[in-house]
Amino acid sequence: MRNALSLTHDTFEALLQWLDSNRERAGRKYEVIRSGLIRIFVSKGFSDAESLADEVINRVAGRLSEIEPDYVGEPARYFRGVARKIILEAGRRKEIATETLPESTHTAAEPSDEHECLLRCLKFLSPEKRELILDYHQYEGSGKIENHRIMAEELRISENALRVQAHRTRLRLEKCVLECVENLRMKRISSKGAL
Amino acid sequence: MRRYLLGQLDEAEEEALELRLLTEADYVEELDIVTDELISQYLAGGLSVDERERFERVFLASSQRRQKLSFARTLQDYLEEERAATPARSARRAQPRPSQPRRFFKPMAVAASVLLLVGLAFVIWRGFFYQSEVGKGMDALNAAYRHARPVEARVSGLGYAPLLTMRGGSASQVDEQTRDLAGRLLLEAARNDPGPRTQQALGRFYLANHEYDNAIHQFEQALQSTPADAQLHSDLGAAYLERGKAELSDQQSGKGLEDLGKSIEEIDRALELDGSLNEALYNRALAHQYMPLPQQAADDWRKYLEKDSTSPWAEEAKRNLKLLEEKKNDRSRNEQNTLENFLNAYRQGDDEAAWKLYTRSHNSSGNAITKALLDSGLGQGDDATQSFGALNYLGQLETRRANDAYTSDLSKLYAAASSPKRAILSQARAEVKKGYELFRQNRIADSMELFETARGRFAQVGDEGEALAADYAIAHGAAVQPDIKRGLDILARIMPVCEAKNYRWLLAQCLGELAHLQLNLNHYSEAIDESSRALHLAEEMQDWNGTSDSLVQVAGIHSLSNDEERSFDFLRRSLALDDRKDAQHNWGTYIAISFNYTAMGLYRASFDCQQEALQLALGIKIPLYLSRSYLYLGLTYGQLKLYDEAIRHVQLAYQQGLPLANERSGQNMMAMAWLKLGDLYRLSGDQPHAQQAYDESLCLYDVLEFPHYSYAGHKGKFLSYLAEQNDAQAAQELPVVLNLFEENRAKILDERQRSFFFDKEQDVYDLAIAFTSSRMGDSQRAFEYSESCRARSLRDMIRNGAQVMKGDDGLNLRVPGGVEPLKLAEIQERLPDDAQILQYAVLKDQLLVWHLSKSGFTARTVEINAETLAQTVAEVQRRITSLDEADRDGAANGLRKLYDLLIKPVEGLLEHDKLLCIVPDKSLHYVPFNALISTASGKYLVEDYRLVTSSSSSVFIDCTEAARKAGAPREERLLAVGNPSFDRLAYPQLRSLTAAVREAERSAEYYQPASRVLVNEQAQAGIVKAELARSDVAHFAAHYLIDPRSSLSSRLLLAKRQGGGAPANDSLEASEVYRMKLTHTRLIVLSACQTGIERQYGGEGAISFARPFIVAGVPVVVASLWEVDSDPTSDMMIAFHRHRQRDHLPTAEALRRAQLEMIQNENTRYRNPYYWAAFQTIGGDAEF
């Protein structure tokens, strides 16, 4: 079990101060670094990316008094260095074999939890967002590109803005579905326990 | 990012990307988006085998990603279910895709229920499983270029990939197999489902493959069906942009600039249709950047970034914008440091650096470094001593490197000058400086006074160099005012002195000014000569600004004589020089480019150049530049038919001159504005105001004694009277206009400029012909106007010979003028009894046909517009030469249609027993008259008449009389050239013409035994040329290569000389023939491809390889209209010579008989006009 973020208030404040003298900007930089670290760890195949990101931050904060006086340059570079070190410590990239890929197990007759959750979560979206996400994922290949172009035209936004909007909606939906699935699973476990 | 997610980046790339992830919030979100897109592609089976393997092994290593995949799969399943349950959703977005369900949905709604179910099943199949070939092809194309995009421009349907510029021989970043797959799929799609979408997709493939011509063809084809498709216009713009870039980097011609203009045109059209189209916004910025219009490019990038600030495209946009801004700052920094850098170089004895700085510091008022050193030297103390030291060094350097004594003389004079002399010099220099300040305010007269005073002072102290420079400044002022006589007088006085004293830089300035003055007198040829001399001098002296100025000047002259192709060549050379030029120079460049674009109908591109120029003019603050900028912008608005804006801008141009109304320069601005206001009022339909404006302009130019624009003013008035149908006034104005036209004509001696100029100005004669014929009912005068405007240069050359000149702009012909066209009565008088003429005039909305015989003259009018006629002719020729069976009927129908238009109106007047001379006009030069089919008899025209083609009735008379002098039929000596063994390495695309050997040998059998047959390696240029002059008849069965840039360089390939030599020595070039005097040769047979026409000019007619032979004195030439097939041509030519010699038939009749034999050929294939109708007899009526 890796360490969760366990910074003291003072250490955290010192860390922010190092990132930027303006606290608000420092806060934003901190968030970017943490999000970036999570993506890096995920990309390296780690399933516990969030705690590894916190581990990096802990280590940097812990050594801040040594680093700060002499360090020249973008702090992000230092965070990356520590992240690389942790990756090396963890040994090798976590690869999984193709045959262990999760296969779709649901059938039309008995919808999976995810499917059920998706139906529920779609209802939580506003009609416009629902329309957007469903339309956006129509077609493949050049048809998809053409479809996006037309959607962007209709919405009077650029194709890139559409892409970002669709992604954010999808992320919301994805988060909702994951939580819903987790709830269903927990319910199932507790109902089994009741039997 | 995709490569990062799939673990394909090397360490450095990975580090760069991860650092961005840790510093840029947007970048994190972009990675998340690309992650989702990658998952979607995986589920859709859109990844290559390698990618799929990496996706499963690397990408899915973390549980978060597997969760995401699971969610994506659920979402996909849901979408598919929903599509099946409610096809309306799938249909809603499906409209634009032909392969999608919507297209089938509507018919389904009205079909029977069974059909409904079947149709529904099909819809579901299409929606779920079927992906069109176009879709697959585009997916493959995207996959092929996933690591690096193929072109810099944005192409719709192609996703982002970085643009990699590889150094050295790095492996290509394209996945070639997948690209080939894309090509196969898209070509298949084009065959199975042709249509705009397929054409667009195929165009994208060609563009990605750098096959720009094919890409442009496909996009243009697609636009014919869907002209309002913004994306297609943007893609076409991208293709022109990429082709233009490639052409500019080849540094061969200025065609790249033309393509960039076309690119802007298409992209702007795309943005007019859809202002938010990111591809078009992006490409527009790129096109402006390459043109280069830096201010507009920077604005475009900013606009783009307002729409898209986060995508990877935006990153590139930011980089481009930064580069443009850095370049701008760099330029101003460099300008500030020039003197300091020069002094450093001087102190260090770094000649190279010092010379470079010096040569880049020239401008029209002198050299900035020399001036600074002189000013500083006239001061006191160490600085003064050091400045004279530096000046002395500079003088020696200039003498050594440029053989120019100017600075050296100045250095000696200043160093030796006493204090009183220095005071006078100081005062004179201050006056020159002040003079140039006033000059910039367009207070030309005041500035000239100061220059005059300064000149006196310089002369007083023996400073001949600066006195000459002051004289030059006065001449410059005189040219701008304009006071042509004064300018010419001064230059005539000072140029010999500059030459004698070896003041070469000053001489180059004078030559440039002389060109300016000559141009104001409409002396185009002299202007080009003087400007070219200035260019040579500037190049020799490494004066980059001077070189660039001269290049722009020559480009401008070519542009004014309507030769945009040459003009672009010079502009390309100017742009390729160091880009640190001053604003005034750049202003001139943009204006010259805009003129060319306007002439080519690329008004949007022209508008952009003028906008850039206006921004510069606002910075320069010289009234003349501002006035001209507003004027040109106004004219472009006029071309776009936005007359209110146009008139407003021209009024602004007028207002710039108003405060200087007492100055000649101010009056000049006002006169020009009146002239152009006249044009705009006329085009907007306000004739009274137009005529008033023209009168104002003519009056002001009269006051200025500046006749340069008289022609334009009077032509405008004539057109205005025509527009309001004021026949009396029009009839009065017409002779004035035509006289001025002829005056201009006489001033242009170079054939190419003359042809271009009159091709454009042909409309004046066309209007004169139409007016005289239709409104005045005077057919005879209309015919004479027609005769006055055609083949005049050819006639001049037949009479006076031609001089081939080699200039900076390639080969040209110098044509002395003075030969008047024949009047109708003279033509009839000199016309042989057995000949008749059909002469055509293709006018805007009518075709006039005149039939002439010794005793008769009749005119007919056919109502057809020139464009429709040209399209019909082009279509007929396309079908004839396509050889596709499917086109055969179409070709025959076209030939019938042309017969009805061209022959039927005068059919009753034609006499079968007489030779029929055709004098075509414009597009009719491409018509195979011999193959026109009578709708009544079904016969080809050649079956009823022996035909000759001539460029004008007067030329026909000249050639006929030359043929009479060449004697009667007799046994002739033939030179027969067949299948010369040309240089196969130089022309790998050409095949050996084995049938041509037989053609030469068999043809020779009918001629004198002394005839000469030169086949294969025997056909060496030296022998051929010597034999040509000695032979009565010369027959060439060989390859003919057309040089699209200059017909003078087109050539017949001859045998490669043993031991090598330049390729030019292994051919017979048109320019060589123009130099020949073929007094003995009376017939030339050019049995090769397209020897009868290469291009045609509105006035001069057909330009071809036959033409120089006519000029050289050969009265009859047989030549071809299109590329011919060797074997049947060989048979026909042997028959032709047999008829000439054995049956003693004249050339036209012999060719007719040979063609009739082809029409009745046993081999039915050869009856097709393609095989025989290309050949025509050109020239006069000959007995031999």
C-alpha cells in the first residue's frame, strides 16, 4: 500500500509557495501537476495512479527545504524526475496479457450492470447533453468526421469546441456509470450477505 | 499523444510531452480526449495490427483504462440498440453521407410494408456493419499518416498529426502499405460510386501523396456538382497552396505565386460560405504567410486562435504567429544596428561583413551608411576622423568589389576639403536631406528646387558625384510629377558622365528612372531594356535592394503589358531575395502582384495584396502611395461589383491629391482618380457621370501634357457612349480610340509583349467591329477593322524579318512595325481568281463571317456568344482526340454543329472549284475545318473543297504572292527527315518513331534523285539545317516538343550528336527558324505533334512551329492541330507526296486527296477524323 497524500498544512503551504508566490496561481499549478502525474502513471500501466501521484508530491514536499534553495527551473521538471524514480522503483511496466482483457459479458436478454447504469445516468443528463453525446458517437471514420462537422455547424461552435464539450459530457456520464455500477455491486454484496 | 498512449515515443519526446502534462491544464484534457478517441477507434476496428497489439499490451495495462474501455463498449452497444429501435436518430445525422441510411429512409416511408421491412433491414445493415469504401479509404488514409501529416495545410477529413521536416535520409513517416490501401479503396470507390464525395476523398488522397494536379482536378470536378461546399473550396485552396509552395521552392518560375493567389481565392470562397470553418481559417493564414503578406498572416493566425486555442493545430498556429512577430522585431532591430555593425566590421577588417551591410543599405536616395559617415565626418573630433577612415575603407572596398568609384571619389574629396568647402558641403547635404523630406510629402516642386540649389553648391566645390546624385533626384521628381521631357533631358545629360566616371550604382538608378519615364510614354520595349540593364548592374554590384527594385519594375512592366506569367517570374525572383526590404519596396511588390491577380480574375487575392499595401502606405505616409492604394482597392471593389465601396475608395484616392492641387503630382493623383471614377460610374450604369469623369481626367492630363492615359480615357468614353447607345458620339470617339491604339502598338517592339498587350486590348477592336457592323451597318469597315487587328506582327515579320533577342526574361522577338493592313479593295484585287476567303470574327455575343472573292463580298452574323463557341470547339476537339468509341458520335455531332455555325450561313456563297482560305479567329484556330460535317450531305468539308488556313486575309495574299514567285510545279528536291535518334536519356518519355523512317524514305521516292533522306542517327542538326536551305521541300517526321513558357524555345528533336553537346544543339528550335532566310524552300511539312498551334492570342492568332517558317519566307506549311498517331500519319504523308509529285497536284489538293483516301481507308479505324483531320495547309494559294 502506497502512501496517500499526507502533507502537513505548513509543508503544503511551502510547496505552494515554491510553485508560485501567488497562492491562487500556485493552487492551479498544483492541480495541473497532480492531474498530469496521474495521467503519467496511468500511461505507465499503474492501476493505483492517484496514490502514486500523491507519493510523488509527498516526496517532493518532504525534501523541499533541500531542493528549494538551489533548484533552478520549472518545478514540474522536478516532479517528473521523482515520478520517473518511482516508476523505476516499481520495476517494470505493468503489462497484462491480451487474453485477460475484459470481454463484454452482457446479453440482450439480461442487460449488464453497466448497461442498466448507463440508462439511468443518461436520464441525469439534460436533453441537450444527452442528444450531444449520442449524436457525437454516431458513425466511424470519415462519416464521423463529417457528422462532427455538421454538428459543429448546427451548434455554431468550432469542431474542437464540440470535441471538448462531448468529452466533458462523456466524462460526466462515465463517472456516473462507474459510481452506479459500484453501488449496484455493493448492494448485491450486502443482499448476498443478508441471505 | 496517440504515440504516447501506445508507448511509441522515444525518451526525449516522452519527456517533452510529460512536462506539458505537468504544466498545461488544457493539455491534460486533450490527452483525455485522445484517450477516449483511441478507445473508440479500437472498438471500431480502426487500428492497424501494430496499433491494436500495442493498445492491448500497453494502453490497457492500467485498470482505469480497462474501465474506460468497458464503459465505451457499453455506450457503443447502447448506441447500436438505439439506432435499431429508432432509425430516425441515425438518419438525422446521416444526410450528408451517401452511404448512410437516410438516403434510403425516405423512399421507404412510401413503400409497401414488405419493402419497408426489407429496407429497414438494409438500413440497419448499413448503419451497423457497412462502411463505405470512401469511409474505409479515408480511415486508411488517416492511419497511414498518423505519425506525420503529409502536407502543411489542413485538409478536411484528415486528423492532426505533426508536420515533421526530416533532416537527412530519415525513413519516411508514412505507413506506405496503408496509404496504398487507401489509394486502392478510394480509386475503387471512384469507379463504383462516382460523385462529389468520392472525388473529394480521392482529391485528399492525391493531395496527401503530393500529386497536386490530380488533387486539384478531383476537387474541381467535385465542385462542379456541389459548388457551395465550403470544405471542398478549402481543400482545393489547400491543394493550390501546396502546389504553389512546391513551385516557389523549385525556383523555376513564378507560377507558385499564381497558385497561391488561386489558393486564397478558394479559401476565401470557403469562408464566405462558412466563416467558422477551421481548416479554411488555418489555410488562409498559411497562404498569406507564404505569399508573403505578413501582416495579414498574423491577423489570420490571431483570428484562428480565437476559434481554436487548445487543439494541436492551435499550437502550430501559435508557433507560426510567434515566428512572424519575431521576424518583424528582428527586422527593426537590424535596421537600428546597421551603422554600428558596419563600424565594427571596419574596425575588425571584416570585409565580407562590411560589404554585406553596405550592399543592403542602398535605397533610392543613396546609401544609408555612406550618408551617415559623411554627416559624421563633417562634424568635429575623433568621430569625424574615424568616419572618414571608415569612408576611405568603404571607397576602396566598393572599388574592389563593384568597380564603382563613387564612394572612393567622395572620400577623397571630403578628406581633402577645407573648412569653408566643408561648410558648403554641409549646407548642400542638409538641402538634399530636406529635399527628400519634402519629396516624401509629395511636395515635388519644392523638393526639386532644393535639389537644384544643392546641386549648384556641390558643383561649386567640385563634388561631381553628389552633384550628379542631386541631378538624378531632380529627374526622379520629374518622373513622379510627371514632367517626362525634363526627366529625359536630365538623364540624357548625366548618364554618360556616370558611365565615364564609373559611378555604376548611380547609373543603375538612372537606368531605372529612364525605364520609368519610357513606360510613361508607353514605350514598353525600351522600358524593359533599360530596366533590364539596371537589373544587371545591380546584380553585378550585389545591390540587393536595387536588384529587387529592378525585378519589381520589370515585373510591373510585364504586368502592364498583360504578360502575367513573366511578371510573376520576376516577382518570384524578387521575393526570393533577402526579405529585409523597406516598406516602399514591399508596397511596389504587393501592388505588382495584385495587378497580376486582378488580370487573372483572382480578385480576392488581389484585394488581400492591396490591403497589405494599404497598411504599408499608411505607415509610409507618402500621399502618392496612399492615393494609389485607395485607388487600386477601389478598382478591386469595382471588379467585385461593390460599386459604392469602390467609388468611396477612389474618392479617397482623389482626396490625397487635393491638398497638392497646385503641384503636378497632386494633379496627377486627381487625374488618375477621375479616370478610374469614370470606369466605375460606367460599369455601375451611370453614364453621364462616367463621361464627365473621363472628361475631367483627360482635361487634367492635358494640362499636365501627359498623354499616357489618353487611350484609357477615350476608350472609356467610347464604351460609355456604346452603353447608352449614343451612336453618334460613339462613332465620333471610335477613330480617336483606334488611332491611340495604333500609336501604342507602334511603341511595342517586342513580339511577346505586343501579343499579350493586344490579346487583352483586343476588345477595343471587337467592339469597333460589332459597333460598325451592327449599329452602323457598315460591313466593309467592320471587315477592315477585323483585318487591322490580326496577325499584324506576323505580317511585319514577313516583310521586315525578325530579330531574336535574348534578355533576362528569356528569348523574345524584336519586330519592326510599319506594315499597314490591306484594305478590302486591295485584298480583292490581289486575290487569285481561283480562291475565296472565309474570315471570322468571334465577338462577345456574335460571330461574324465574311465571304470574299475577287468580285464579291458578303457578311453574315451568327448569334452565339464567344464562350459557348469556345466550349463547343474544345469539346469537339476533346472528343475527336479521346479515341474512345463512346465519344465518336459526340464528335460527329459536334462537327455537324460547328458546320451549322461556321459554314452553313455562307454555304450558298461558296464555290466548289475554288480554293477556300479560312481565316479563323480566337477559339476557331483549334477547329479542324476539313472535318466539319455538312448536315445536308453528311460529307466532310474537305470532300467538297481544298482548304488553306491563314492568319489574316493580308497574310494569305502575302503568302500567295510568295508562292507565285517560288515558281510553278516542277520536280523538286526533298529533304526528308525521319525518326532522328534523339537523346533517349534526356527524353525518356518519348518513343522511337519507326514508321517515320519509312515515311521519309518512301516520300523521297517521288522526288528528285538528288533528294536527301536523313533518318535515325543521320538526322544531325548541322546537316539538317544545311540541307533545309538547299531543298525545295522539307519533310520532318519527328518529335516536336512544345515549350509552354516560350514558343521560341519549342523544338523539333533531331539526332543526338556523337560525343555529346548541349541538348539545344540536337534540335531545330523555333527561334533558329525565325532567324533563317529560306529563299529556296517553298514547302515545309511538319509531320509531328501539334505543329500547327501551340497557343493563340486574340489579336495575333495562332502561334506555332509553322509560323517561323512563314516568317522565314516559306509560303506554304503543312502542320497539325493535335498530337498525331505515327503509323497512319506515315501512310497519309506518303500518299500526300505521291499526289504532289506523281499527280502534279498543288499542296492543298494533294493533302485533300490523301485525307480523302484516309476517309475511305480499308481500315475503318483510320476513317476517324482523329487520324487525318489534324493536318492542314497553312499559308497561301500555291500552284505547287
